[in-house]
Amino acid sequence: MCVSVKVSDLQGKVVGLYFAANWYLPCRNFTPILVGVYEQLRSQKIGFEIIFVSSDEDFDAFNHYRATMPWLAIPFSDLDSKKALNRRFDIEDIPCLVILQPDGNVVNKTLHDGVELIYRYGVQAFPFTNKRLKELEKEEKEKHENQTITNLLTSPDRDYLLAQSTTKQVTVASLVGKTVGLYFSAQWCLPCHKFTPKLISIYHKIRHMFIDDMDKDFEIVFVSSDRNQSAFASYFDTMPWLALPFGDPTIKTLTKYFDVQGIPCLVIIGPDGKTLTKEGRNLVNLYLEKAYPFTKTQLKVLEKQMDEEAKSLPRYEFHARHCHELTLVSEGTGGGPFICCDCEEQGSGWAYQCLECGYEVHPKCIEPVNLSTD
């Protein structure tokens, strides 16, 4: 049953305008997270409200999506108000959560990055004021400065990780002084299925660099986003490394702490317990086992090698799976981070790019086409 609420009832409250649509997966992924934050704040009787501004294409889709939301909504039929709000706040992408402060609060500007703030801080972001966000940034900086592998992976009730099989346990203390990859992944994720076998191969190659088992200074810990214990166990059984137990609260803590908004994601922790990079997946795709130990010094060496190798590559190339001519580009000549259209993995640095349609591939993925005629 629909209930009308007067706009005047929102006076004095912090209001979030939630621009989203049922047809878009990132919206459907974010909505349950936002529901959790909303219900926590409402249970504390805090002055906060959300208004759904739909981009759904039909009334049934709108109703189906709105049924998952405990907050208010602009009526589906009110196209003028929805268009006006999209124009007023210059909405270019969804999901988008615009935060409006109570009337007369000129110190705090309207925030457009509510989605990012909810992902990073959850309920702690409220009331989304400049003062509160600066406090959170300071706390986050202090946490990163005092970060250790022990305080990342342990909890008051657990000081161990799972090993193969899942009945075997390894202490978190055994990882101190090692380079550790935190692998955020899930069985239901198709990109994870493609990346995990590659990561397993790289893991073994890096481990084989060491003389014996006692000297193996590289480890990976699976941080699961699986939906049930069975899926977790089945997926973890394919992996040669360690894992946090399924459903452990530390998983959500790490996901927020490292601002993981998509999987697969590989965060690399150095021997001193500090974060080396959150771009481990990209580095593995680019440099394979040579990326180890993922330090700035090593990456500079690899970047220099890649630049040297690029000098011998053809300036232009035709690829077997694309119809247009491709141009070799770097970050300094129109390139940048990209998703390879051939292997569908991340890339950066050098790429072959189609200047007509934006198609991009890793140089290693090129299958040259011989255009010569007899």
C-alpha cells in the first residue's frame, strides 16, 4: 500500500536522493548495503531519510525494485520531478546518492559521493558533514599508519586462518614478515573464475623462487564473498593458499577498510604489514610472477623494461578479432588504465587502441593479421 508523505515532514533531516534502477546490476548490489545503513540509523531514531529517484523503464520494474526499499520514492509517473532532479544534480551515472543537509546548513555542501562514503564507512559516515568526514579520514589514516598483518587478519575470537583442507588451521602470526596477498573473490563471480587459475599459476611460480618451504615468504589469503558455506568450501578447495573462515566478520571489515567495490581484487601487504598496492590483479596481469615482491622499486624496473620492449613493437597493427587498425599508445600518448577487449583483464601502460571505436588490447594479446596479397 502506498502512503503519501509531505515534503515538509523532511524538514530538519539529512536527506539522501538515491538515483538508481532495477535493471542495473551495480544498483542492485548497492541497495541492500544502503538498506542496512538506513535501518541502523532509523532504529536509533536519527533524523535521516532517503528518497528513491527511479530510472526504471516501466512501472512493474519500479514497483518490484521499490518493494526492496524501506524509504520514500518519487512517484513513477512524476517524470517532470525526476528529470528536474537529474538535471539539478547533474546525474551522469547510477547508483548515485546525493546527500542534502538540513535547511539553512550552509557550512556543509551537497555531497554527490554518498555511494562511495557508504561503501567506505557505512553507518559511521552519518551525518555526512565536512567535520565528520575529516574525522573519519583522520581515523583511517591512523589505522593505515598502525596497520599490521596481525591486526588486519585476527579478531578477539580468532587468531588463525584456514588451510587445505578447511579443517587445518594456520596461525596469523606465521605470516608476520611475509608479503601477503588478500584475494577478494567469490565462486559466483565470472571474472573471478577467469582470474583465479592465472593467480594459482603465478602463486606457484613465485613460491618456487624460494629454496625451501621455510623460506617461502609469499602467501595469499582468500577473502570470500560467497553466498553460502557450500559455495565457499567448493571454491576454496580449488585454491592452494589460506582463507578467512566463511562469514567471518573480518571479511566485511577488510572490504570496507580497503574500499573494495568490485571483485576479483588483490591487495598486497608488504613484510612490514603495510599496504604495498591495491592493484595486485592488474600487476599480475601485466607482469606475471615478475611483479613480486610488488614494491615501488620492482615496479619501476618493470615499467622501464616494458617501455624498452615497446620500442620494438609496430606502431600500427591489425588484430585477428577486430576490423579496424590499432595504434600503439601509452599513458602519455592517449592511453591509460583499460580492460583488454581480448582477455577481459585489466591493463595499463602500453596498449593497442582503436582510434575509431575505443577497442583496446594488451600488446601480448595481439594476433597479427597478414594483409599482404600475392
